[in-house]
Amino acid sequence: MSFKIILPYLTIFANFIFLLVGLMNLSSIIFKFRCFCTKYIKDWVLFLNLIIVFTATIGSLYYSEILQYAPCKLCWYQRIFMYPQVFLYWLAIILKDKNIVRYTLVLSVLGAPLAFYHYALQRGWATGASCSAVGYSLDCSQQFIMNFNYVTIPFMAFSAFMLTALFSAIYLFKKQPK
């Protein structure tokens, strides 16, 4: 199976996890499972988020360097918020320092609306100046891929930002279950 096919499936999986964990934290019906998931996320937040941001980083490099999809200006801005997280999480794991989650949460919270805006441009929901108008970039509304009738490259980035933000918020703001 090609990496190009795996990434959209991973995005669907990330969307499912985001909805599942998000709904669990709103519902009291499944309290025990929620406590298990919350404890698991709190214990493994560095590894979970590292897997997410590493996959997103490798995916974006795969699309730009292997498949030769030139990144637009908004793609570069999203990379500014995603790429450093890989190194920050690696360092945090080595130093066993979960405080990094406070700082990477900010990167994800800033990157998510940017990625969603980029997605909205591609879907025609938003208008803005064409990235190609700045001279060196492709048009930000250009779609290189469209899987499942909604998964594009910016949507993959949006999903990664949202999932890492959710896991980080659970780590920082949820009380440890008993």
C-alpha cells in the first residue's frame, strides 16, 4: 500500500479518535472508559503527540519531496507550527519533561486555524488573495489530493493539530482519574 493512500486513512483514524475522545469527555455515560483513556493520554501524551507530529511532518515532506507537490505559502506557515514540535517532543521524551506540552499546545492552537483556513480556501468556503500573487508560491486553493471527498493536505494538517491540541489539553486540564 502506498504512503499516499495511508495518509488519508490515518487522517480518518485521527478524526475518529478526536471525536471519540472529545465526546467521551462530554458524556458521563461512559465514565470508566473515559477515565481509562484520560489516564492513558496523561501517561503517554509525549509519545502520542510525537507520533502524530512526526507522521504529519514525514507526510508533508513525502508530498513535497517525493511526489514533488510544491508547498504554497500557507503550507509553509503550517510547517512552521508543525515541524518544531517533532524536535520538542523528542527532547521532552529524552529529558522526561512533560512541561513541553504547555508550549506545543500553543503551536497546535495557532496552526489549526491556519490549516482550516487553507482548507476553506481549497473548498471554496473562503476567499483571499491568491498565494501566487506574492510571486514565488503556488495558489493556496490548488488541491493536489482529495480523498473520501473531503481529505486534502491542509485537512490532514488540521487533523494533526487538533488531535495534538486535544491530547495536550487533556493532559493539562483534566484531573487524574482514580
